[in-house]
Amino acid sequence: MNKRLGILKRIAVLMTAVLIFMLVGCSSKQEEQTDDTNKANNEEHETVIDTKFGEVMITEQPKRVVALGWGDAETALSLGVEPVGASDWLALGGDGVGPWLKDAYKNSPTMIGTMELDYEQIAALKPDLILDVKSSGDEERYKRLSEIATTVGVPEGGDSYLTSMEDQVRMIAKALGKVEKGEELLKEVETAFEKASAENPEFADKTIVVGAYDANGFGAYIKGDARVDFATNLGFKTKDEIEALDQGNFYIKVADEQLQLLDADLTVIMPIWVDPKEIANNKLFQKVSSVADGRSIILDADTANAFSMGTVPALLWTIDNLTPKLKEVLKGGE
């Protein structure tokens, strides 16, 4: 009997040892798998982004993003990343976004300047990534931001806020480790434009002028600007006379004696910090042929802001809300 008990004890001890060995082995294996997963994730977020200022290396997933460029914050939001600091270029107030991104933030960002930056305020946010992708392209601005944190500036040819929506999405998506999501967003916009264009074949080859009016008078946007790109994506074409005045910016001034430059099959005017009635009651504007013929539209505040922002969510909102108005005005002037 004692001999039998001794054998059972030895078996129990042996089984315990085997169990401990297996647990330790599994634990080690899990730790190795976790280490491999973490390593793979870190490698996944290691990327190089080409900018006007050279290559920018990002070695790990950003956690505190400050978005300063025109629409950079909205682009980050559409990719699922909330900036801790953002610039409100259109003075929308609140979180600096329009109705197309209502309640997009769970935690409101610190609002930062636009062209004039408070670098100490930015540094106090302790960012690990700064986005200035659609910006002036000013070298001094870029240098000062880069001293605070890794900064993704404008691409080649993106000076004067001419970074395209596609470049903006792809650069920011790459910086945030959201490349696949970025391509999905671009496809969504492409599909929406294709659908709107197909549903409105009367837009094809019609000329359009997209202009603005502020305290200094009238002006017009040129190719490369988001507003003009929106119109051409619907099938409209720009006026050669306006494009000929391009001086490497996204906007040209139009003097009162040149207001017929605004004439086209369709004229779209955005009020900038002025009452739309001031434009409608302008006697010289009323004499522009397209205006006199009822082929013009003065945008309301929300539409003008979305039209100007040119980000993915703003574009999708504008396609839905502005396209029917363009169709109505163009048809009414026939």
C-alpha cells in the first residue's frame, strides 16, 4: 500500500512538472508572438513621405497630431484620427468644422492660428506629428514647426495652398498609417463625381467661372484650386481668358472694369465676409452677361464654406447640396 502511494506521488509530481513546463512554454510563445506583433505594427507605421522640403521619416504611429494646413484637420478626422490641435481657416467656430463633420470630435481640439502661428502654443500641445500639408509652403514656417515635432509640409508644386485633395489625402494617410483608408476615401469621392456627372450630362463642356467677392472687390479662382477642380470634375470647363492671368497663385483679382471676365455659361460667386446682398445689388455685377441672363448663383454660407474647404467630407456634402442648384440655375438661363 505504501509502495503504491509512493508511485502515485511520483506521478503527481511528474505531471505537475510537465504542466508547469507547458505553461511556461506557452507563456514564452505568447510573449514572442506579442513581440512579433508589436514589431510588425511598428514596422507597418515606418514610412517616408516626399515633400517640397525633402523626405520626412515617420518611425512610429503618431498619437498627438496637430493639423495646421487648410483642411488638414478634416482630412485626419475622415481617416479616423482626432487632432489635438487644429486651425480654423474659415472661422467656423467651435471645433472648426462645418455641418459635413458635425460631432466628428469626441474631444475638442485646441484651436490654433492659421497664417500667423503661436509656436509656443503648438509646442505646449506636445505633438509627435504636425501636418502642414496644404499651406503656404513658407520655408521659415516649416523650419520652426520642424523644431517642435516631425512635420509633413507641402508637396512639390503645393505652394500657395495648391496641394490637391488627392495629394493631401495620400500624404496624411501615409503619415497616419491609414493608407488603405485613404484610398477608400478617394474612391468614394471619385464615384460620387462620376455619378453626379453622369446624371448631369448638360454640364459637359459648359464654361464656368468660380469667383468671389470681399471687401476688396471681385476675383476668380484658377485651375488647381479645389473650387475649380470641383466644377471640372462635374464636366464644366474653365475660361481660357482667366487661366491666362494665372500668376502661380490660386486666385486672381478682377478689376471693376474687367468684370465681364466673370461671364460664362455659369457664374458662381462666393461671398467672403460680406453680405450676399451686397453682391446681388452691385450695379456693375448686374451688367455681367451671365448675371443679367440668370445664369449666376451667389452661394450661401454653408455651401461656400464646404466648396472652399475641398476635403473629402466637404466635397461629398457639396456634391449632394450644390450640384442640384447648379443644374437649376443653368437650366433657368437657357
